[in-house]
Amino acid sequence: MVPVHRQERGNRVYLVKDCKDCGTSETLISGNARVYNKKRSLMSSALQEGRGKKSCKINCSACNAHKVPSMVFLDITNRCNMNCPICINNTPSMGFTFDPPLNYFKKIFDHFGSLNPRPAIKLFGGEPTLREDLFEIINLAHDAGLRVAVITNGVRLADPDYCKQFLDSGVSVRLSFDGHNRRLYTDLRNSPQSLDSKLKAIENIGRFGKEKVTLMTMVAKGFNDHELPEFLDYCHSNSHTLGNICFMPLAHTWAKNRLSSTPERITSEDIESIIEQSVPGGKVEFLPAGILNHFPSLTKHLFKELPSFGGAHSNCESITFLVSNGSQFVSISNYINKSAFQVVENMKEKEATLAKRLGRLETGAVAGLLSGLGLKKPAERLMINASIAGLVLRNADFMSIFSSRGKFSAYFTSMKILGRIMTGTHPFRAFGRYSKAGNIIQVMVLPFEDKTNMESERLKHCPTHFAYIDPATDKVRTSPLCSWPLFKNDIMSKIAARYSSSKNNGNSELKDNAALQNK
């Protein structure tokens, strides 16, 4: 455990580590100190959680004290058909092959399927589509009542027949796509031809998919950071296929001998600034994604379940929304009458008021009467809908949205929207029905910590974990996503050795398959 402190210089934030053995070192963690601190201020109460308690020692392989994750990543193989030099999750970088049998995954799925709430499952690699028993793994997860997404490079989805079978399995797709710069795929991915396969995969998903694909887009300074305007235009032109976008700053995790040069470090705030410059009219504001579950009463309606990144540290994942104006994406801030940070402050006030009112429905004579008449749930729903409608009325800039219709028409359209929200329609759908702002996409920035910028403060709040079966105890364990690389090689090599009797290229263990199929 190394003492750290943050230091600001020239509107940049550096993480300074004071190691008694190695001396003092520093790493850039934010390219915009003003925005970095604004996020921390917004969630200052959350950052107070855990003060005075036992500190995090980043010793995840020996400690299982973290809260139950809302999102679980699961390595199902480390074989890959790209083997990018910047990746630490493939066979060449790890030095062994990881391909556990089906019973390994069944035990993990049964564990998470028994929890309430159940976390979302992301199948990870390597490249998951290289497992010939991938669909059996997916079925095991579904049998346990778990929602499943597959994070794929998309190369195999260029095959129309496989793509259709893949989509028919009922998974959500998270596709790695870094834009159209072939030099990036050559230098950082060592696979220039993969760009053509990815474009074909997106085309196939558009043909066969019922659900939009989420793009996982790595941003590297000097490679594709300057091309984000064209990238967003491409996403808009293909919005019938492409949904949300997750931008990831290139994490410096690779071995030094795997790249001929080292790209300059890029931070979350750098990417946020580039996106703002890429969107016509600017005004793009990113909020900490962790703020989303600080409004449990309001989110009962806004989300079917709590967002996966809810509760995350203020300087981890960040989120904004872009809206199609018919020809391109613009910031949702064009359609609100105050800053996004002020909207959140309004939500805090509304949440506090709503929580008190909902509390009154739980006790007292009125609560008993409503329960007796079967009206408790409808009353609760009406209160929530009214609160959301009030927030929309207070924060939406209706004249900007409907300015082309004139004041009279804009007023009555606004009343229709509020009426729909009062009766339970999601605000985005309500606006989409009456305006051109029907295509709203979520844009997130997902920063990945590496050895030089890792902070225990961020890990303590992490709702996103990797899961595995501890080879020493045979119990399901988890590790916060960013600390997993510190332990994964040791743990995964032991897991691989345990199942080394498999003779089917690691795709399955025949005896385990037969036993499962006979159940």
C-alpha cells in the first residue's frame, strides 16, 4: 500500500505516489481539474462513506469485503482472434490458455442468480465467440435468471449465419469498435483487416438484431481522438443499429516490449472535452454515473432496475445524453433551461420530498385505508409520476424543443407530454412521441485504472466486479474491475491448471457437459 495525494497544476490533476522503495512518481489522472473537482463536489456526501472504517488495502484476492456488485464481468476464455498488443487478457500476454468447463460457469451463475437484486452479467475474454460452447454458457446464465451481454470484437459476427445464431441466443451485444482509422487497428490492434470485419458485423447486426448494439470505443491520443466528430456522424447515420456508446481512455497496461511507441495518456475529462467540441453547439455536460442511484424513489419509474454504475465513485464513470435533431446529434443540454449539475441538485430536493411522502403511505390510518382498498400501489405510482412531471416542468426548455411550432402549439404539446408522464410514460418516450428528439443515446466514459493511477478510494465504491471461483476455497469470489489485473494471472492460471484435464481445446469438459445435459 503506497501513500498517495492529488496535486493540481495548470488545470490538470496528478496522482502523486510516495513509495519508500521506488521514490516519488506521478501520473496524470485528469486533464481538467475544474470539471474533476465539480464531479467530486456533486457527490461529496458519497465520498464521506466509509470514513473512519478500515481502509482498503487493494488486496482483493484475500479480501471479499466489497458490496455485492451490480455488474459482473466473467472471463470465459483468454483465446482471441486478434490478440491486440495493448490487451492484457489474451493468451500471448498471459502465457497460458484459460478455458474452464461448463460446470465452472454454472456454479458462478447459480450463485449470482440467487441474489436479490441479481447483477447484470458481461461475458468477457479474450474473445468469447471463440468458445464453441458459448451458447451453452449463455443458456446456463439465462436458466439462473440472469441478464447476459457479450463483449466481443465482432470479427466472427461478420459471418451472417453465426451473427444470426448469436443474436437469436438472447444476449445483448457490446461491440469493440474504435472508429475508421486503420492506422489504429494496425499499430495498437495489430489487425488492420479487423476493421472490415467489424463494419460487416455492424451491418449484420442491423439485418438480424432486434436490440441496438452498444459500442465500446477505446480513445487513444494521436490515433482517433481527433476523429470523434466523424465517429458520431457515423453513429447517427446508423442509429437504427447503434445505440449507446461507451468511450474508454486507453489504459497503459501493456508490456513495454509489445508496442513500438507509447501513446500519451488521455483522461476522462479529455474525452469529455473532445466530445463537447465534436457536437454541434457544444454544451455537453458529463455527470458522475454513480449519482444515478442516489434517487431511489425517482428511479423506480425512470429505470426498470437501478443503473449498473449507480454508486460508483464520482471520478469513475461519467454519463451524458445526446439527442438527434433529425440530421445530427446535439447535447441534451440544449433542451434544458439550466446546467445538468443544477438539474441534479433539483433532483436531490425532489427525492427528499418524495421519500417523505412515500413514507407516509407506509404507516398511519391513510396507509391502512389505501391498502384495504387496493390503492396503495396506484397512489405510490401517482406520487412518483407527479414528481417526475414536476422535474420536467421545472427543468425542460419547452420553447427550445418546440420553437418551430409557435408559442401556442408549444404550450399545448408541453401539456400533452406532462400528461403522459403523469400517467406513467417514460419522459424520453413522451418527448419522442411529439418531437424530433426521439433518438436519445446514452454516452458514457469508462476510465480504467492501471497500476500507476489506481486509488483505493475509487475501488471501495466500485459496483463493477470480475467474478471467479477461488481455486483454494472453491467459493465464488469477486474483485473490483480495475484491481482484477493485479491478481488475475495468478488466480486464472491456478483455475486453468485445475481444469487441465479438458481435452477439447478448453471449450468444454465432456463429462461435465454430459452431466449437465442429462439434468
